[in-house]
Amino acid sequence: MEKRSKIYVAGHTGMVGSALVRKLQKEGYSNLVLKTSCELDLTNQSAVESFFRNENPEYVFLAAARVGGIEANNKYRANFLYENLMIQNNVIHQSYVHGVKKLLFLASSCIYPKLAPQPIKEEYLLTGKLEPTNEPYAIAKIAGVKMCENYNLQYGSNFISVMPTNLYGPNDHYDLKTSHVLPAMLRRFHEAKFSQKEFVELWGSGTPRREFLHVDDLAEACYHLMHKYEGNVSVNIGTGKDISIEELAILIKEIVGYKGEISWDTTKPDGTPRKLLDVSLIHSLGWKHSIKLKEGIKKVYKERFLN
């Protein structure tokens, strides 16, 4: 990508998309095409076709998606499947039709089998059953990965896909009904501190292990791969280190300064027992994360709740 290249960031108002925009602007890219969902409905085939015909972007970062935590994924199963399939189908296909030089598709580590060997290698995709609570979202994302792969094979496109681990950072969602575990915990502990609640109740047993990556590190990785990588293997992006949900809760409790107790509602689902990515491939391509978890959470908490 040259500094004057026209780059379309789909989903630029979201956590991932906004991080990509910050990174591109920092690197001197100013010819960015940005459309909100009100301006361009990516589930609308004719609208997306018209957009690509009029704008003709040279590069595309596909970060637009319907996302959420366990409860949202499980409750809005049809929405997660339909909307994500439509977004991907429209943007990836029109990128091919209108000659986009390179596209990067943001998938998700939740597309791996629920009981995949740990750490999870890229080759484990489609080798076992998915986690039932987020199966519709995962199936949609798998379809996006396979679209990139097969458009490359049939048409000679240069579409790559990446599988980030659990993300956190600026512009995250903090709605307790739809957010992911880390932002939800930050909000719960913050509100409990200022309302002086005796305990904070959290879902599950606390035993599942998760890996967390700051979204600015993800943007750095995506930028790096757009310059350095071509291929049909969807590249894992993570830290290579994980933490139990209980350990995460204790860490966030400390950062927030909450003095009460933690109560675990074991009637609620845990989700996948462990999800740690093997990051050997991206390390071999010359990228490693730089933001440590405690440092990243402190920064997010200050920016979101204390300013």
C-alpha cells in the first residue's frame, strides 16, 4: 500500500475498525474511505455494489461485523448468522468484481473447535465441533475465511484472513447484556465500587482460560500482514499467553480498586474450556504483541471510566 492508495475500512466506528484507522493515519495514509452503517448498509447487496462501483477502493480492511458475548451470541443466533454472512458475501465479492488489490478479512478465534488441542494451530480449523453458544457466529466467520481462500484459488485474488484472539481496548462495548467478558467485568467492578456493593456476581466457574490482546496490537499486526503476507492460511493473532477468568476477575478487581467479594454463578455457561492461540506463524512473519495485559487494562479503565 502506498501512502496515496485509496483504502476502505469497513466497520471503522467499531473497536477494531477505529484501531485500524488510527494506525493507518499514524503511518501517513490519508485517502481513507469511511462509511457508517447509516450511510452504507453492508447487508444490502445493491448498496454495496454501488459503493464499490463509485469509490473503487484499492485496498480493503473488512472489520465490520455483528459481535457480542456469550449471551448475545446465544440469544440472537439468527441475526449473528444472517448479518455476518451478508456483510462478508457483499464486501468480499464486490472486492473481487471491482479489482481490489488486497483485502484483509477479520475472522475470530472462536471459529476453532470447542475442544481443539492447545495452543490452537491454524490447521485445526474444521477438525471438530464448535462451541454451541456461538456456533452461528463461528459458522459465518468460517464462511468468510473460506470465501477469501476460494476466491484466491479460483480468481487469483489477494484476499487474506486473520483470526484474532479475544480483544479489548478503546471503543469496546460495555453493555452488560451484549459485551465480552473483559469490558463487562470492568463495568461490573467499577459500578460495584461506587455503589459499595458487597459482592460482584460473575458467570460460570471462573476456570476457563482466555487470551487477551489489546486492539492497538491487533491493528499493528493487520498493518504488518497487509505488507508482508500473502497466502490461504488464516493467520492467528494473539499473545501466546492466557489467563483464567478467575485470575482476570482478580486482576480487574485490583485495577479498579474494588474491595468487595466475587461470587460465581455456576448455573451459567462457561463456554469453551480454553482458547489459546499458537502464534508461531505470525512470529515467523516478524510481528509480536507489545502491550502487556495489566498495562492495557489500566489504560482502558482510565480512558473509559476515569476521564
